[in-house]
Amino acid sequence: MGGAQLLSVDVAPLGVAPPDVAIVGCGPVGALLANLLGHAGLSVDVYDRETEIYALPRAVHFDGEVMRVFQAAGLADRIAGATRPSPYGARYEDAAGRTLLIRHGTEGPGPHGWSGSWYFHQPLLEAILREGLARFPNVRVHLGHEVRSVDDLTARYVVGCDGARSLVRRAIGSRQVDLGLHQPWLVVDLLCDPASPRTQALPLHSLQFCDPIRPMTLVNVNGERRRWEIMLMPGDDQDRLTKPEIFWPMIERWLGPQDARIERAAVYTFHSVVQEGWRKGRLLLAGDSCHQTPPFLGQGMCAGMRDASNLAWKLAAVLKGGAPDSLLDTYESERRPHVTEFIELAVRLGAVIQATDPQAIADRNHRFAKGTEMFDFPQPQLGPGWRMDGASPVGTIFPQPRLEDGRLMDEAIGQRFAIVGERSLLAGLKTTAVLLPGAGGDWLAAHEARAAILRPDRYIFALARDRSELLEATERALLSFDSACS
Ligand SMILES: Cc1cc2nc3c(=O)[nH]c(=O)nc-3n(C[C@H](O)[C@H](O)[C@H](O)COP(=O)(O)OP(=O)(O)OC[C@H]3O[C@@H](n4cnc5c(N)ncnc54)[C@H](O)[C@@H]3O)c2cc1C
């Protein structure tokens, strides 16, 4: 667990000033948020009831946008060294080997300046995020410290990154919206013998094996590690599923006990829910505490990381920059529709993978009789909030091209509002302005714009076609935030 300190202290002991932000939960979302807030110079207390990082198998994939958030936290190189970029997407095959669906992969850097898909071991990623906190004297980590009441926390704002059974959510009184999918699955990480011909024959892409007898997911994680997710079927005894005589026959068409050993296993019920009410006064939610995504897209944690990115700059703007507290109301209005789009797609994919009854299989065969369907990760527009009204791509994330000096765009900008675009439009502007060569300029031209105003999280506040549009949007965007985000 590296630099994360085990501190056993009372909440806000005498003589210690209350922090700007208390974070309940130091899972991936809480740890990332603490890094981003630490970077912004806020004082932060992070609490987790456990002393050790959660060891059972969960997330294995994050996308290029999330790597860009790690870049903002100053951790991209460290994380890139411990994860595996993959050019391969995912294939959905039926029992006869027919390809129903393909999620595209990306060769080389994608639009965010990083590979579009990364595979990893969640405990290792969380360890890096916790080690990152040691860089900030303004961030204090309290492990082995269960928060029993939010009233004990004296911070200006309290963020519940405390997972699916969130205490902070109960204090807010959020309302759960059920998006319909709840299904138990066995999740197993295997350590495979690299010399085994059967290991070598495993697919490099992710495989969703849509077999009505036993739906499964196979993921090439990294090194020797492969993930198997196996849907529970009626009559399964979940306590016996990892017994050798039950487990190995289920995957015998790929591997046997001579090729691999079980590293760890757990049964989870995959859920699809989103909460209404991510904020009440000084209490806020992020990550699984306010939404849960079935893992068919590898996007649940990613959504929490996007929450952290959205919330971090707003907390900094309010606490350090004099922005109005109402800015924090835009957090849920922007993020909830965005994450809902991912969850709904994961639910639709779940219907393809989890189909087991004859009518559902007949419907599926009819749908894919026309051939294989292709798709990408969605790139939804944020809901209404701190942006100009307008159609997408306003309210979507701007790409990250490389600049002429070789740097990635975000390195040149820093964590602040910025204007990117053509030289003639930017001349004389006081705010951070970056001239966009090549790919960035082409992107603007493709959207009939000559400049874009970017928020600190790189989402597009406004696009401008000429100088007067740019000046109007700049005035709306920057007046209250100039000092906040520089
Ligand atoms: C099988 C499976 C596969 C998945 N695959 C992917 C994937 O490939 N990609 C992806 O993006 N997502 C994936 N996910 C989802 C991902 O694992 C979760 O979304 C993510 O772990 C949620 O992070 P979190 O920080 O919000 O919550 P958690 O990881 O649950 O962390 C919450 C933390 O809060 C602490 N806590 C709770 N209550 C208190 C309290 N009262 N006081 C102090 N501490 C407290 C807990 O100890 C815990 O450390 C998968 C999930 C599963 C189950």
C-alpha cells in the first residue's frame, strides 16, 4: 500500500483546523478525488474503515478519458507503467461462434492522447492512487477509521465515495432509480501458465460468450492474469462453484487445471441503478455511492473517475476561487444523464449476453440475422450545468492533441479554464490560450468552429465561430473563475 499512512486519530482532534473537504471512502474514486483536490491545494481528510485495499476481483478496464484524468492528477506515467494498453476491443459471440457485436478497439493513441483501453489489477491501481497522496502535506489519510455519522465530520464539504452501501447517501436521503438489471455472476481471476499452448490460444480481445447454456465473459487482463465472469444459472450452489470438479468443466473448451490456477474468486450481483440526489448542503456523493453499472462495458469505476474530475475543479473553484456554492448544484445535473447513458447501454448489452430463454434467443437471432453490429464507448453530452446551451459537442470532452512542441495539450494548459483555437481569434486574450495545430485545428474545423473554451476538466464550455462569439462566451465562463482555477 506504499505511501498511504495508517493513522489512528480522532476526527478533527483539538488544535487541528477542520479541512476543506472530508472524503468518506478511499476506494479508487475517493483516492483519485483526494489526489485531484490535493493537487488543487485544498486541505483534505480521507477516511476508510479498512486498513488494506479490497482484495477481491473487481475492475479490470479503464478508458482513455480516465487515463487523461490520471494525467491531471500527475499519475499517468506511474499508472501507464503498471497497466496494459490494448488495441483490441470486445467481441460478442454466440455458442455457434457467430459474431453478434464488436466494440471497436483503437490502434495507438486515441482522441485523448492515450490508448482508448487499459487493463489492470485493481488493487495495484488503488495502491498507486494511495501512494500519490503522500505527495500532498495538505491531504491526510485515516485508514482503519469507519465514519459512523456525517455529523462527526467538521469539513466544509463531505464527499461520500463510500461505495454501494453508502452512509453519506443515507444521510442525503437520495432516491434510487432502478434501471432493471440485477443478476448474480461468479467472477474469477486465473493465473495462466504462459508456456501452455491453450493459454497462448486464448483471445487477445475481450470475449462475451453469449451461450444460453452458460453466458461468460473472458478478459485478457495483463501478464498471466485472465478474468472469467460466469453467469449463475438456476440450480447453481454458489458456495461450490469454485470447487475444481465444478469450475474447470465450465471452462474446459478454453483451459483446464493443468493450464492455470485460480488466483481469487467472488460472487457478485451486478446491478444497474442510479440515485437521484447527489447533493444536500455540504454533503455530496461520487462513484458507486450514486450509481452502479453492470460490468459488461468495463465502465463502472470509469464513471466514478469522471465524477471525481467534474467535482474536483468545482470544489476548488468554490473553496479557493470565490465561485458561488451553487456551482456544486451543476455536478449532478451534468453527471447523472451522462452516467445514465453508459448504464443503459450496459443493460442493453447485458440483454444480449444474458439471454437464456428460447424467445429471447429467437429475438436475438432475428436482430443479428442482418450481420454483426459495431459500436464504440459512448461519448455523451453532459446534462445542463456550467456550460453554454447548445448541441453536442458543447458539453462533451475535447480531444487532447499533441502540440507542436511535443507536449500533450493538457500539459500546456494546466488545471484551469483555457481557450484553444486559431491565432487570429486568440490574440490579446488574457486567459490561458493555446494555439492548436494539426489534429486539434482539424477537429475544430470539422465542427465549424475556430475556438473552444475548455473547463478545467476539459469539457467544452462553448465553441466560437468568430471573435464576438468568443468574447461573449469567455465573459460568461471566466468572470467568476479566473482566480479560482489559475
Ligand atoms: C466483477 C466486477 C467487475 C468490474 N469491472 C469493472 C471494469 O472493468 N471497469 C470499471 O470501470 N468498473 C468495473 N467495475 C466497477 C468498479 O469495481 C466499481 O465501480 C468501483 O470499485 C467503485 O469504486 P468506489 O471508490 O466508488 O467504491 P468502492 O470501491 O466500493 O470503495 C468504497 C470505499 O469506501 C469505504 N467505506 C465504505 N463505508 C465507509 C465508512 N462508513 N467509513 C469509512 N470508509 C467507508 C470502503 O471500505 C471502500 O474502501 C466492476 C465491478 C465488479 C463487481
